[in-house]
Amino acid sequence: MKKVHAVTACIIVLFVILLSFVLTSLNMAPETEEVRTLGKFFLENSYFGDYSAMSPEVVTSILWDYRGLDTIYETSVFFLAIISSLALFRLGNTIESEKHSEDSGPGLSFIVKGIVKLVSVMIIAVSASIALHGHLTPGGGFQGGSALAVVPLLVIVAFSKFALEDLGFTKDRAMVVRSLSLVGIALVALFPLLYGAYIMQNQPIFPARIGGQLTSGSLILYNIFEYFAVGAGFTAVFLLLATPEKIFKKLLGVKKE
Amino acid sequence: MIVEFLWSIVIISILGATVISLYGIARRPSLIKKLIALTILTDSANLLAIMVGYRLIYPVAPPVLPRLTEEGLKEFLATAVDPLPQALVITAVVIGMAVNILIAFAIIQIYRIYGTTDVRKIAKVIKNEGS
């Protein structure tokens, strides 16, 4: 580390401490002992109350019920970004068919491969639990899907991209799963219109309990669809990222190494 | 008093991280470092939003109902933090992750074509190709 960097770091730390001291002595720190009125409304209403979402998890009920349209638009931004990434890295059909011949090498040791096999099953179980309990405990579709996407990443590192594709998890299939899940989200969002209710309305339309288990109406459906959509979207991205560099170099016509 | 002081330190540190990340985005020539600075900016903005919803009391609880009874609700209201900033932040986190993926893909493609991620060198190459 250069001397200049150390001096800069010291100045920044001193500045932070000094400024917080001034802030404290002038009593200017923001008051944060009470929840704001809007937050209180959500806390009171998420399970009990007149505008109930029948979910003890207040964040999930805001995410998929009270402010559900926000989340729908957020999901569309997320998938537009993934589609743009796939468009940036698109491969021609001819090159994709001949890529398998370049597969070579013995791969990593059996210890790594064995551990990855074990851990993958555990990750799938944990991520499914995160997604399916999203309406009861902290967690949900996004978090579970992100955890699920770790499995293809591990398999790509320990075995190879081609091992994953031989198992049937190709990029195109991931895109199909992703699109089907998006259609599922849209259908669940539009379903209340059949009963003359609002778009994305949850409570009187969807059953809050199924077989005595609390399912919080549409929240569990959204979480499941989002789980598959996010997991499949990330799988497609990771598969493209793992494509050998040679193929892209050939495709782009880059000559220098 | 000491609690307020520590609280102020946290807030000022987050603001400081925001300023440093803005410097990184504007002044670092490498695209990778710009991306890293952008993620720091996103994270400090998210952390600031979470701080706004936090409560300086003890004990403090996450916004998840511990028991499904009416009596538990009063106790829950006294301790639970504001859920709205958390719901907004999870939206922001996911969008931030997607945008980061897109930027990373673009940077990789730029590196493949130009052989560098230094914006000054890329500008020079583009200028030479144009003339």
C-alpha cells in the first residue's frame, strides 16, 4: 500500500468520526424510535386486520400483495436484463453444434466431484425450503431462486458445462422453464379479474389455508413461480458464461490473442 | 448519547462509502473497477434505506409475526422494525443484480473485441478505426 493511500484512508476515518461527533452534539441524528404510519399499517394488517394478506411475513405480503405491481414491474426489468445479456452473447446455430468436439481433459479430482454431488442435493432442498416458506419466514422466490442457481454454477465448475447439458439442462430448456414461470405469474395476477376483483388481489379469491396449512393465498403461488423463473434465468446466464472463449473469439473474428 | 454517536457514525460511513463509490465510477479508468464501484454504490444506497426503517430500541424484532394470536400483535407492534424499506430494498437488490449481470456481459464482450478494459485505450482504438 502506498503512503498516499494510507493518508487518504486516515483522513476519511477522521472525517467520519468528526462529522458524527458534530452531528451528535448538535442533536441532528434522525429520530428512529417509532415506526412510520404506513409501516404500522402493514404490520397491523398483514395477518389480522381488515386488509389482511393472511401472511405473518410482512415483507412478503408487501412484496406480492400490497405493492404487488411494483414487484411485477421489477420482475420484468429483471428478465429484460437477462434477455439483453443472452442477446449480447448469442451464438450461431452452426457453431453451437460443433462445440462438443472440443471437450477434453480428465477434470477435477473425485473428492471435488463427490462433494459437489452431495452439496447440490442439499442446496436444492434448502432453496426449495426458502421459497416454499417465503410467506412464513424471511425468504421467498427471489432468494430461493438465487440459492437454486448456485447448483448449476457448482456443477459447471466441478464437472463442466457439457456435463450439465448432457443431463438435459440446456440453455433453451432453461429459457422455456423461465418463460412458463413468467406466464404462471401473469395468470395468477390476472386470475382475480374473473371474479370481478382487482388485479393481483389476494385474499377473498385465493384460499388462505389448504388442508389446515397456512398458504397465504396467492403468495405461495407467486413464490413458487418466481423460484423457478429466477433459478432458470440464472442457469441460462451461467451456461452462456461458461461457453469456451475460443468459440466467441471465432464468432467475433478476433485474431489477436 | 453513545448510541446516538454510534448511529451517526454508521450513517456518515454509509454516506462516505457513497461518495467514494461515486469517485470510483467517475475517475477509475478500468471498466471492471467502475462496475465494482457501482455495486458499492448500490449496496450503500440499500443499506441507507434499511437504516431509515430501523428502530433504535431494545429489544428489536424483524417484521415477522412470532405467534398467530391477537395478544402477540401488540408486543409485535412495540418491537418490530418498519417492513416497507425492506420490501423496497429486496426489489432494488434483484434489479441491481440483473443490471450488474448485463454490465458484466457488456464488459466481457468489450474485452474480447478490444483486448482491454481501460476506457482510454478503448477510446484510442475507436478513434484510430474511425479515421
